[in-house]
Amino acid sequence: YSTFSGVPEAPKDPILGLNELFREDPSPLKVNLGVGAYRTEENRPYVLGVVKRVEQELANNPNTLHEYLPIEGLPEFRSLSARLVFGERSPALKEQRVVSLQSLSGTGSLRLVAEFLSKFYQRGAVCYLPRPTWGNHWNIFPAAGIKCREYRYYSDETHEVDIIGLLDDLTAAPSGSIVLLHACAHNPTGADPSMTQWQEILDVIRKKQHFPLFDCAYQGFASGSFERDAAAVRLFERATVPASEADGARERPMEMAVTQSFAKNMGLYGERVGAAHIVCAAPAVTQAVLSQMKQIARGLYSSPPAHGATIAARILKDRALFAEWETEVHVMSSRILRMRRELFEALHENKTPGNWEHILSQIGMFSFLGLSAEQCLYLREKYHIYMTTNGRISMAGLTSDKVQYLADAIRDAVV
Ligand code: PMP
């Protein structure tokens, strides 16, 4: 007998559980299209050249220590990561209205923001998540005591953003709701709003006085350009909302939060490098906000890890290293785009029924093929092809030598 005899087993994480199944599969044919980590054309994990060099430099430097970082993280990393996402000419940064903390990659940063909002944002506010979304969002917000609901995001028919459903749902949501948005390369669908659609989303959020929270996990990975992939965040950051009478002004800057991950764009997955940014309407409140965020972080993990953030800060600070990084991000995003093209062409050539254009129009690491759960399981059992049962494949896990095999298997699954 144990005190824990009554503990029921939790379901496997749908993404990480898939990896376990893949590892256990002895077939030489097996292909892992489940997990979202970049692989080279040889299907190997990739350490960026620029990261390797900075690591060597750090290893050889006698001043490299393993002391604790401050609760809020490495100062240079905090400011440089904010500059990467908000841009050189960000009004919020210039006006010192942004509170930035280094946190534990994207997930830890989301949790930190969720805990802060749960404590200090409007009591009982609901967080609206896109349907579908990255599954972990459904763990993070409820764990912080924030209830979640869905807004329509994606149309299975058009394979595009369901902009009408999205705008309707955000209009119907109670004023002041938290709205989670994927900054770019929406996971799992790979469908992003156009800039015109982002403007429409912004208009509804302004009108309803919602609180936007951008999850930015793929900056640079979607288009190969850091600027383009941050365009939605910057559009919102520069927006204003009608002020209340008490403010004595007609408009005030919009308040929002951004969480940032360097897992994908620097390939620092296991180092847990990320940041949480709260954009405030006035600089006067930032000190109190920072102090509360620090108190939450202290209770959760005390201080963030130093190694990865030190690497990231070096790359973000040095012009030459930054340029090298940009080139490598471009190489990674180009390989993903090439895989999209090759898969599309193979499906076209083997005459797989259906329209597969969305594989080309989707963006980022993932493609949402539009397969049913049964078809996904069929591919797993018969062909040892592993993907989440929503039909999402990681393009970064695909290599040229597997494209034909995958395309023929898909044809078999859909006919
Ligand atoms: N948000 C989204 C949408 C993601 O896809 C991911 C990575 N899978 C994350 C956040 C966070 O990942 P990490 O904690 O590894 O940075």
C-alpha cells in the first residue's frame, strides 16, 4: 500500500508521448514527423555554427563562472531579446514601458505571464485560445488558475485562417478577455493571418478592450526574416486604445504581453532560453510589475539558467555574430520550404486525391495535412510514420530521401 495508490495514471503528452512510441518501434522504415525540432537533410539534430563558436569562446574564457543569475535574468539578454521582438524603433522600449524577464524558454515565460495575469489582471478574466492551438496552452493557463475558452481560428475546408469565425468569436467574448495569439508560424496549422487580417484582429481587440498575449516561438523561422515574423507583434505594440475619462487623454498605448522562445531560432531547445515581456501603458507602473513578476519567478524556479542566455546575448549584441545567425536561420527556414515543395510535388505526381496546395501556403515548421485521426493511425501502424493524430507533420523532421515514401503512404491512406 502507498499513500499514492489512488493516483490515476495521467495520459501521455500527445507530442512527447509520440517520441517514446517512435523510439520503441524497431522498423528501419520509421519516420518521426512528430516533434518540433529542426533536423538537417541527414536527419540529424543541428547545433548552429555561431552557437558552437560562442560556446567555445565561453569555455576558454577564465571569467566564465557558474554563479546564479538575478531572479529576472541576465540584464543584456533581457534588453536585447526585447529589441529583437519589438524592433529598434519600438515606441514602448523608447518610452521605457516594457517589463522584460528572462524565463524558462517559451513555456516558462507563458507560465510566468499566466501567473501574473491570474494575480493582477481583471479577476475572472478568461483566456481565449485559438482552435486548434499548441496543446500545452491548455496545461499552462488552467495551472495558473485561468479558465480557457476557444475562438475559431482555422477552416478545415479552406485550409486557411477562418477570419470571419475568429472576428465573430472575439467580438462575442466578454470585454477585457485575454486573447492568446501566435505571433507567426501558427502551431499546429501553419496558417497565419495576412497583415490586413491582423489589422482587423487588432481593431476588434481594441474595441473590446481585450488583452493580447503573443506567443512568439518561431521568430525568423517562418519567413527567414526576424522583422517580417515580428510584424504582428509590432503592429499591436504601436497601437493605442481609447482612454478612460480619468486618464485625461483620448488615447493610451495598448497593453499586452509577449513570450519569446529561442529554442527553435537558435536551436537552444534544452537550454531553456526565453523571455516574458509585459508592455505597460505608462512607465510609472513598470517597477511594481517587475517586482511582482520577480516574486512569482522566485517561487517557481528562483532564477533562470545562465548558459544559454549568455550565448544568446552574445549573438544578439555582436553585429557580425548576429549576421551569421541570420544566415543560419535562413538556411533552416529554406530547407523547410524545400521540403514543402518536394512533398507537394510528390503528392501531385503520384496523383493523391485532394488539393494539397495548403502544404505550400502554410508557413513555419509544421504542416497541417488535413488527415483524419484514423488516417494518421493507419500511417503509423502500416508505414511507421509518426505524426500527431490531428494530422500535423513537422516539415523539419522530413528529409528528401523520405518524401516519396511519405507521399505514397499518404496516397494509400486517403484512397
Ligand atoms: N509556443 C508554441 C506555439 C510552441 O510551438 C512552442 C514549442 N513547441 C512553445 C511555445 C514553447 O516551447 P519551448 O518551451 O521549448 O520554448
